[in-house]
Amino acid sequence: MRAGCRTILALAALPLWHTDEVRAQNPDLSQYTNFVDYSKIENLEPDDRVVNASDYGRYLKAANEGDSEAMRMVAICYQTGTGTDRDFNEAWRWLGKASEAGNTEAQYDIGCLFRDGYGVQQNYEQSAYWFRKAASNGNAKAMLNIGRQFEEGWGVLQDNRIAAEYYWRSAEHGSPEGAYRYASMLRDGKGVERNVVKAAKYFNMAADVGYADSAEQAAALRPEAAVTKARQEKSSRTRKAKTPSKSKSEKSKASKGTKKKTSSRG
């Protein structure tokens, strides 16, 4: 095992809000981030800011009263220096508290930190742990990201079947990228049985919100999907036609037999 992995695994055994130990292991916490590049927050327009300076006091009050999302926002305030001095120890402490309180966004954020190596040494095993934790609590972004780790084999044993399942779950929870990735696996028969009808369905789900080239992918599958669907419907009708239906007398006998059994139990 590489020395860096041993270091981060030792760190991961500590609660994330034990910030003295965190800083000792990872002295540079200045790049703390998640899916927003907070280091460039000064360049954002007022309407685009994640938090406003005037909100810090309100968030802190709510956080001290146990609001887990407020805890997460306080962490962002400390990281960005919004409404308070920048303090990366406090940012970690509040992010850890939010995660412990069950905030799935905080759990997802921590997964991103470990995945991208922001504020901590990069560690895919730890990002997988936190993404799975958030995913188990219904976080669609975490489902998508742990799916990617299984597809690529980052910190976990590579497994396209599990990746496809997580993409499907993220799609069903509203992730357009999850829908796109699941559709791609259905189209290619990667981790799942090839199914162009379902692939077109999930490409269309992603296309409904304008994701990437999903509309073009759906259109490319349309002819094959139409033929396949028609064939499936014909096969279904044939099976139904070949299945003998019970005559009235048989149905009557079956009904009488059920009544007798019920009576004997009484």
C-alpha cells in the first residue's frame, strides 16, 4: 500500500472535525471545495453567490440549534470567508457535524473532497465510502459518482453491473447524467442486457432537460428501437394466443375446490 494511502486511511479513522489532526496530516486545506469552485467565489455575480455575507449569522444560529443544512452552509462560509474570517479548521468541523447529523449533501461533499484531493490527499477508497453513504440515503449525485467509480474501478473492484445499477438509481432520482450513462450501458450491453428500447427511453429522459447529446443519441436509436418494440409486441400477442384459456366448467371446478379447502380449514 502506498504511503499516501496509509496516511489518508489513518486520517479517515478520525472524526473529520478533529481538525488539529486533520491539519497535521493535510496542512494545506486552502483548496477545500465540492462541485462548486469556491476558490473563485469572489468573481461571481451577487445573484450567483452560493452564500451571502449577511446570511452567516442566520446560518450559524440555525446550525447551533441543530439544522444540518445550516451546518453545511456555515462550513462554506468559513471556507470562503463569507460573512466571517476564513477558517479551514472551522469549515471541516462544521462539515463533519453536518455529515454526522445525516446531511447527505455534506456526505456527498466529503466524497468529492477525497475523490478530487481538495484539502486532503486524494483517496478513492474514502470517496467511495462517502458516496455510498450518501447514496444509501437517497442522494442522486452520490449514486452517479459511485456508479462512475465502479465503472472505472476507482477505489473499488471494477464492476459494470453495479455501475449500471447505480446509474439507474440516480436516473430514477432525477439525475440527467445518470439517465444518460444508464442509457449508454443499455445501448452497448455493458453491465446489463442490451435493450435499445429502454436505452431510447433513458436518453429521452436526459434529453427532456437538454443534457449533452442525449436527443441525438435517442434519435439514432429510434429506428432500431421501433423495430425491436414491434417485434416484442408481436411476440407477446403470439404467446397470449397460444396460451389456452380455462373453460367455464374448469373455472367452476377450480372455484368449488377452493371453497372446499376453505371449509375444511374452518
